[in-house]
Amino acid sequence: MSNNKETAKHALLKELDDVQSLLDDADTPTQPPLLKPSAEDTTAPDSQRIRQLASERANPFLSGRPAPSTSPAQPAPSVPTPAPQTAAPRPTLTNRDIDAAIDELVAEALPKLEKALRLKLRAALRRKT
């Protein structure tokens, strides 16, 4: 019984690895998105808009001060620099933006998952016959 559990465990791990490798494949960038942008968002696709909004957000992992551009030969200023001001309010994503991003990601991943499922089912049916 322990051997069956181990084989099932290895089979599941292999299946997970196969699905992950299918998802990691970047060989399907030519597939068009299933959803067309609405008439009011024709200026930029949703993915570009999301990237733009994300790039405008402050990165919490970076320090608030810019990198010093002075050369080491110059003395440090005697007046302390003021603390960096808080960034402007970050733009928020609407539910429509989030739904559009999810739809695009699902449309991209669905063919890969379908292919993996078909291969798995085909292999399982061949083993039974």
C-alpha cells in the first residue's frame, strides 16, 4: 500500500511538473486574446494599462530617497535633507480592469491546460485498454 501511495505521489508530481512546463512555454504569443477591448478603452489595451498603473506605484522595497549623484570628492551637505514626501495617491484598479486582466490570463492559459488534460486523459484511457 505504501508503494501505491509513493507511485501515486510521483505521478501527481510529474503531472504537476508537466502542467507547469506547459504554462511556462511561451510558444503561443501569436494567439489573439478572446475578448475585444470595449469602445471606451480603445486607446490602450488592458494589459498595457495595468502595466502603466503598476509602474506608477511606489515600490515599497526601494528606499524613498533617490541614489546619490554626487561624486565622493564632494563634501556632504551640512543641512539635513528633508524626509521624502509621501507619493501621490496611487491609482486604483476598477472591478472591470481586474476582470479584464483575469479574462486575458485565463484566455492565455486555457489552451495549455486543455492540451495537458487531453494528453493525460488519452494516456489514462490507453492504460485501461
